[in-house]
Amino acid sequence: MGMGMGMGMGQGPEPEIPPTNLASPEIVEELALCETSLVFNTVSHSNLGGSGPDAGAPDLTFLDVAPNTNLVISATSSYTPNMLNPNGGVLRNGAHQGFGVINMASGSSADLTFSLVDSRDGSPKVLDDFVVTFFDADHGMGHESRESVTIRGLTSYVVDADTSLTMDDAGADDVALGNGAGVVTFTSSLRGSKEDNPISPLSLSQLQARRSVVVLFEGKSQFTVTLGETGYVNPQGRNFFFAGASNLICEGEAKCSSYECPMGFELRQDAEFTDCDSTPCSAIDHERCCAALPPPVTTQTVTPTWR
């Protein structure tokens, strides 16, 4: 998969530490960014911005994102989830199939702080190197609608070579990046559909990859993000997806949904969630991915006999 990297060309003093190039496979391997990826599987508390559904502290807490490490997300501005869908809104906040999810009402924005804490005593937990991927940046039905994410405190970032995101990287020159203080805003430029909704961080399709960005943080326990939903004609809810490493920088996984079953067979019902043994999926994954089609139903016509 093609990759592009934002490295500002600003003038000024040399950075204290040269920027780390996340687009370099050698750097990714050296820092073990894929092997030590953050994981988002369990939420212990969901009350972001005091919006519920849980009571207590106004945050969203993910357990065990790394060894002895939790991630606590808190809002430092107003936070507005979708209020129109009784089965959506804050009920979408949490962990879903390996992704973290935050629901937003259209026409709103939120400043969020992502804090890594020691799961044993709640103290700040500094990690040397870790990545976070943000997914599914797209428009709504109206062309004026926009999704944006501004990320602060990054060292490097990677987007697909054919990315559909527009980037404001005026705050990400070499000095800022080298000092772990880069600021970049990524904004959608195309309308979305269900096809660009990610299923697995490590099995992004080309379309899904074009609407995603992976960012590197070094020596941090905390970073901040601003999520924005603007220009929507009709009120609605939008979901922001994030995870650790993705196949923007790591070797991808192949899902059965990408395999074409031979004649007489169809994909199994859970194909989009089932990993193939080979990459890409091949004939050795046939039994794992495919089920025989049921025999056609035949009807027998009986000619009545008149007496």
C-alpha cells in the first residue's frame, strides 16, 4: 500500500531531536510499532463529557490498551453526541471490533484529551513510541459537510499515497515534529458510504485507507485531539473511529470477505470478520471462507385427473 508522509518544510533552528520518519518500514520495524500496538477491546466506564450512559467521572475509559495501561479520554470543551437516535448517540461510544468509537452530533466539535494511565495506581503512563490511526473521514450527503480531526503533539504521520484527506500542516515543520509538538488538521474531501467504514484496522481496503491517517507519538502519556462535524444540512450522528496500528504501516490481514468463492459456494455469514490463513486469501482458505449453496428448490406440477 502506498504511503505519504507529512514533513513540514518550515525554516528555523534545527530540532532538538531529528523527526522520526513513520513512512520508513525500517523505523516501524525498529520501534516494533506493529507488535506493540495499542488495543481497544474493553471499556470500563462511558460518560464522556458527562453525557452518559454511565454516571461518575466525565470520561471514557478503555482498559488494557497496553500492558498495565488504560486510556482515559476526557472532554475539555462542550461535547454533544447525537440526541436523535435513542439507540445511538453515547451508546455508540466505546470499543467495537477492535476500534475505539466516539459519537458526535453533526454541527458540533469537541476538544478531547487522550491520557495514558497506569492501570495499577492511575498515575500518568509514558510510552516511548506508539501510534494511533484515525479512520473513516468523509462527508455526509451534502457536499458542504466536513469531518475533521486536529491532532496535537505528534512526531510524524502517514497517509495513503492516494489519500482523499486534505491536510493543514502549517504547525508541523521539522522543528515541531522533531520536538514531538506537531499539529496537523485532517479534513474530509469526499462523500462517504458504508463501503468506507472500516471492519478491521489491519485489513483496510484501498478506499478505507484513503480516508485514514496514522500518527506517531514519542515519549508521551497524553495528546489532544479536536473532532469536528460541520456543514450538515440535516441533524444526524457521526461516529469517529480510532485504533492503534493499521495496515497503513503494518502488514495487512486478509479477511474472507475479500475471497471469491467458486461456483456452487457462497461466503460464510461471518466472512467479513474471519481471517484467512494466506494473504491475500487463496484456495487454501476455501473451507474457512465458503459454504456450499443449498440445492435448488424444485416444485412438481401435478395435473389433476377429472372424473
